[in-house]
Amino acid sequence: HVSRRRASRPLRARSRRTCCDETPMQAKLDGTLVVRAKQWLQSLQRRVKPEARTTDVQQQGTNVPNAMPTPTVLVFGATGRLGNAVVRALEADGKHVRAAVRSRKEEDEGFGAHVDVLEGIDLAHDAWKTREEELFQGIQHVVWAAGPRRGPGEATSEAIDYQAVETCASLARKAFPEAQEKLQTLLPLESEEDLKQWERLDDVIMGGSSASGWTWSLATRDEERKQGGSAMWSGTLITQGGGFCGTRTRTLAAQAEECDGIALRVRGDGKRFKVNVKTQANADRSESTYQAAFDTVEGAWTDVRLPWESFVPVRKSRVDASLPPLDPSYIHSIGLVMSKFEFNGMLSGNEAGKFSLELSGGIQTYIAPKPQFVIVSSAGVERNAVVTEEERKNEMPIVQLNPGGILNWKYKGEMAVRGSGLAYTIMRPTGLNEDEEEPCMLEARQGDRIMGKISREEVAEVVVAALRSPEAVNKTFELRRGESGESKGKRMSSLDMFGMFSSLVRDFDRPSRGLYPLPMATDPPPPPTPERVQEILNDPRVQARMEADRPAPREVVNQ
């Protein structure tokens, strides 16, 4: 379970009012200069060598305003094919990686300047536990892509997939702070003076007769006095005519790219409201904005979280596909809307009459907990834990064979991570195959019911996306390439990743989606006899599957 305690602190870019001697053009120019200066600084930082930059630990100890430590990721199994792909994907995403390896391999020399290789970490022996400080100093995330190995220095599945995972999760729990949400003030609403930066935007501009306004009141109930007071936006909605009430701020020029979305504490009347956000992309477009809707409970205080990905680009309440997804690096203005319409002419359910929305704490942004521990497990581990011996005969080859009890040990490793108290993501790729040349949409399912194929590079892309996604926290899922014809030739966007993670349910909420709770972990059953192994391999269904999984020969072109 991830604690949601609040830790409020000021937003690093303060809201700015437009003074009486400042024209709208000046305000717009100021905002543009802020964005261009930030982009220049970012490009300069990318050109600076890592050793010349302040380390994460040093940054965390400074009092320099706006100092944000670069997320540092610890990767186990970096010399394997999957781990190597993960390291490269993380580096391409701008992450500073620490690769914990037993010894360097030739392919590791291709790692970039942002990869620190820590050698001598042999997960099959206890000595690596004594290097806890070297491993975890400055680390914010762990990615586990390690696996058992054969040959010289053999490491069993029990040693790597279970015992080493359990140890690593325990060490990470000691090294990491408790995962909790952080709130930052974007726009204060603490006095009548703060309300002066809001202006009306009702449907009278379109010939309607709706009206709204702001009022400020001190708390009267004992349980609310600690909040100091609240601002109320209220009015009367007339559905004939324009059919909306609105209010918006003057220019803010705020930067919130390190935040995950808008946070509100509201007490409403059971109606549905919208938040408007204007960014650099549509600051000059009339009636163009990004909108996200939320419901209220009559008479009750509720906490609202609106991820940036949930904001829809609209113009006159119609989706505007010409705009890119919302970019919070420059927020031009914020607004609230009460309307009879949702999107594209669909009714919102709001009826004509009076409405009210009380806000406590102002308009805030939030930084939600991200996965602290991402483990790449395997499809089949859950079904292996629940099938009977008779059912096992009809399962996919890996479940029938379960070599070395690998599925049991991987599942026990999963359970160790779930019980660690860390914010985690557990992904179970289906059959790993050679690099796919053609991009493809990916599918995530739960309950361990699917089979399929996926490349290591695609798994690595999902790992990177999960590390920055609150929607991936405390979830377990299987992964495969989409099998429909429409999935081929398309690449997953950040919005696609958000939608995929959001569609999944947290592990402790599985029964709410018709899924059984996760089964208990058990030790491996007796291995199949050599005769039974040969029988499984000779099964026509297994032969067909092995043939389908065999990579096609690549065409050699003479140059």
C-alpha cells in the first residue's frame, strides 16, 4: 500500500499577476522568454559531462531553489540481453543509470556517459549484500532484469529469482523514503486579495444570461478551522443560450513539468465541473483550451486528482485534434467551467439552476508516487501456482516443463516485492523473441491468461514508461505485442502507455474486476521425468508453438 500523506511545499514557479502597466503582449513575451530560457538551459545541461554535474546526493543537500535531483536508476542484470536493452532505453530517456554487474562484457562498452557500471555484484553469493551503500546511494528506482545462468559461475533460479530479489527489496526498503504524494501550490486562494486575479467568463459573451462570481469566507466548523478558510465559486446556470459559466486567471507563466497533474480539495453540490488549462500551445488561440472534468459529492469535501494526460484539447467544447497533448512546462492560465455540455455536444447532466464549488488550499499540482521497484518477471508464474497436475498437461510448454522450478521461484520473488512496502510494478512479458523490426501496439492483461510474443526492446520501453507513471504503481500485468492487424505498424505513445497502465487494477483490488486474489506462493513440485519431458516436446501443439516462436531468418544484402 502506498501512503498518500501530504507534504505541501511551494511551486517553484510563482504565479504572476498582470500589472496595470503591463500589456497582454508583454505578458505573452515574458512567458515565451521563460520557456526559451528553460529550453536553452536544458540543452546546455545535456552537453555537460556527468562528472562535471552536481550529484544527486549533493543536490538533495542544498538549499538552492528549484534544485531537482536527476532520477537515478539501479539496474540488476544489465549484462543480459533484456537488462542491456533496459539500460539503453533508460539512458535514451535521460536517466542516470547505475548498472550492477558481476563483470563487464564487451557489449557494455557501448553504454553511454550516464551509465555507472558497478562491478563485482554476484547475486548468487552473499558478498554483494555488504556493498549496500555503493549500490543504493542516490538511487530512487530499482529495475530487476536479472535471471539465472548456466555454465561457469552457475546461479540457480532459487538464488536469483527469489533469494536475491527478496534481499534487494529489503535493502531498497531501508534505503528509500516512504512513497507519498507531494503537493505544490500553483495558485493560492487564501484571501479576498487572491480572488482579484480571477475574471468572469460566462456565456454572456455569447448572448447567454448565466452568471457567476467568487466569494471568500472564513471556516466556521471546528474541523475546518485548521484550513483557515475557503473560496467559493458560485452562480446560476441558464441552459438556454450559451449554457455555461466560466472563470479564469490572468497570465500565470508557471512551470509544472515535474508535476503529474492538478490537485483540488473541493466541496460541491453534486454537479460536474471542468478545469481549463491554457499552455504555450494554445495561449493565442481563441476559445481553445485543455479540459478535464470531475464530479463532486453534495455537501462533502473530496480530493480531486487530474493527471495531465486526462486533459483533452478542445475548442468550443469540441475535441481539437490539431493540438498536441498538454505540455505542463508552461501554464499560461487556469480556469473553471460549469456547463451543460461535456465534449463534442454530449450533455454533462448539469441542469439549469444554482451551483456552487468551494475550494480549500487553492489550485495545486501534485507529484504522485512512482514505482520504486520494477521487476521483470514472466508470464505463466500465476497459472503455474494454481493449476492442478491434470490441468498442467494442457498448459503452454513453460508451465508443463517449469525447468528448475523457475516459475515458482519467480513468483516467490514477486511476492517478496509485494510484501516489501515499496511502491512497485511487476510486469510479466510473454515469450521474448528477437528484435522486431516493425513497431506494434502492446497489450497488457491481468490474471495470467494470455500468450504471445514481445521483444526485449519493447519490454524496456514499458519499463521506462512505468518508472514515470503513477498509474503503474502496485500493479502486476502480462505483456505482449498486439495480435490484431490494426496493431501492426504503430508505436506506443506516452498517451497510449498512460491508457494501458490506467486500464489495469491494483493488486489488492483484483476482486473488483472479477479477478481472484493473487494465489499463495509454493515451492516447486517434483520435476517431470526425462520421459515426460520428451513427451511434452514431441506434442504437436508444442512443436507448432516452438516453430511459431522461432525467429525468421534475416535476409542478407550484399553491399
